[in-house]
Amino acid sequence: MVVIMTSDATEAQIDDVISRVHRAGGEAFVSRGLHRTIIGLLGDVDEFRSLNLRRMAGVADVIRISTPYKLVSRDQGPERSTVVVGRDATRAGVPIGPDHFTLLAGPCAVESLDQTLESAEMAKAAGATLLRGGAFRPQTLPYAFHGLGKSGLRILAEAGAATGLPVVTEVTEVSDVALVAEHADMLQIGARNMQNFGLLNAVGATRKPVLLKRGIQATIEEWLMAAEYVAQRGNLDIVLCERGIRTFESATPATLDISSVPTVQRLSHLPVLVDPTHASGRRDLVLPLSRAAIAAGADGLLVDIHPDPESALCDGPQALAGPEIRELAAAIRRMAPLVDRQTPGVTPSP
Ligand SMILES: O=C[C@H](O)[C@H](O)COP(=O)(O)O
Ligand SMILES: C=C(OP(=O)(O)O)C(=O)O
């Protein structure tokens, strides 16, 4: 069962609901998003029914939800959520949600200040409104480049500040969450950590938006359950990212599950992006997959770019450079309006 609070509910009204639930022997998990606060209830449903929660001040609705994930379920309201990244006293932030098409781009790995700055400028010129780059990088091969760590975070933040783009980066360890949250506007949980429950709890306890990639072998339900962990810790600012799943097909590292986009949007109110670069591992497939993602109704794209992919320390074959980025920008410019999306970073065609 979930309690949906009105958009103007006060802290005292939220506390009253929690106290009433506790007195009935239940547990209450408060989750806060941009437009709504939801309280997930755990305990005896019949007991909760007798509490008349719907009549309490600040309560908009009380809903019984049949899915195993409650706070991220679409059952709790018809509206899809918008998550705003990088909002503070001086910046309006970047929306990711049903009205926009948001491009996140940057180098798969932060390698140096020059490379990151150049990538950030390329990303911005292509209409990206968020800079994504890796400082802590999980890799199958222990001898591969694992990122610059803390200095990579500083470089990314500097490139973000220089270009005015809020930054998104992966966190792989619970012990690094506070450090990464200090430097980044959005915390990425990579595919390999989608079911690292300690990490999900830790990012859920921050006030930073979370980008949750689908696990390589995860079903949609497992993915949404992972999102529920983040929400249950209080953070409803979650954006999902489809990045392909492992199938018998070996032509690409993963098979992009494009049907997950409308499926997730039917099951959950959370925004969903598509990452065509990690799914395909090949630059020539990024544009066609991006077009498919836009047409399928994705809320945005996450793509790797690099000023000189041949010299990239990792994932060069999938990184877009100058001409491909311009093609991608043109495709977004043409296609996003056809699916009723605004593209704030994209300059309209003359
Ligand atoms: O996902 C991490 C990197 O981008 C890289 O593609 C991972 O390579 P791996 O599949 O060999 O770990
Ligand atoms: C490593 C990445 O992707 P994934 O976790 O989807 O493999 C990434 O986005 O940098």
C-alpha cells in the first residue's frame, strides 16, 4: 500500500501519517521526488485500511499496489515523473522526463583535463545538456583502465563548470558514495552493480538523482525492484537506462531491448533512457539504435563521445567523434518533435 501526499503537504502532515502507521505496528518509507512525496507502507493491509489515512490532512490518495515494487510503480498515479538534475540556487537544472528528450554525452572514461574539456564542448555543441564521464570504472578485465578515481572526478567537475553542464558519473563502492556525490550532480549505478543492494541503499540515502542502468542479465521486474531499493531509502529521483542485455547473439556485446522502453513506461512512472553505445559496442550502430530509441519513446540517450577515439583508453570503437555526433544531433533535432519532445540543448534547424 502507498500513501500519496498532496504536492503542498507539510513535514508535520507527513510525520502524522508515519506516526499513525507506526502506532498500527507498520513500517513507513518516505520517498521524495520533484512533484510528489510517497509513503510506502509495510505491514498488515487490513490494519492500514482501518486507519482512515485518506482522510488525513495532506493525503491525496491511498492505493493498494499489486506489483512487488510499490514506490516506483505506475499504479500509484497516471503521471510519469520528471527528474531534474543539477538544480541549485544558481541553476534551473536539466529535466529528464516525458516532455523532453535529454542527451547525456561525454567520454566513457575521463583521461585528462584536455580530453574531458574537449569532449564536453563536443557534447554541448551536439545538444547534450548533461556531461557523462567515468572516473571509477568497472571492467571485466582486471588489467583494463579503471579510471582516474578522485582526480577524474575533479576533472569532470571542472569540465562541467567550464561548459555549464551538470555532470553524471558512476559510483562503484559504498565507501565512495559521499565523495562522488560531492563532485557530481547525478550518481550512476552501472549494469554490473544493478543488484548491489548496499550501493543502492547508499545512493538512495543521498539527495542526488540516480541513473540506474539495467543489469546485463536482469529482467525488467528485477530492474524495477532495484529502483525500489533506491526509492525505499527516500530518493525518488531515479532515471532508468536500458543498455542491452545478454542474449545468444554475439554480434554485439549486448542486445538492445528496445521493447523495455514502452514496457517500463507502462509499469513505472520513472523516466527511461537508452544507451546505444554500451549495447552495440560499435560506432556505426549508435545512430540507428538512437533513432529506434527516439521512436520507441525513450526520454533521452546516453552516448559515449571522444575527441580522438583511436587513442581512447577504453571503448574507443563505440565512441562517436565529430561527424557521427553531428549526425546524431541532426537525428534528434528532426525526430524528437515528431514524438512531442522538447530538446532544450538542441539548436533548431534554420
Ligand atoms: O562497461 C564498462 C566499459 O565501458 C567496458 O565496455 C566494459 O567492458 P567489459 O565488458 O570487458 O567489462
Ligand atoms: C560501464 C558503463 O555501462 P554499463 O554499466 O551499462 O556496462 C558505462 O556507462 O560507463
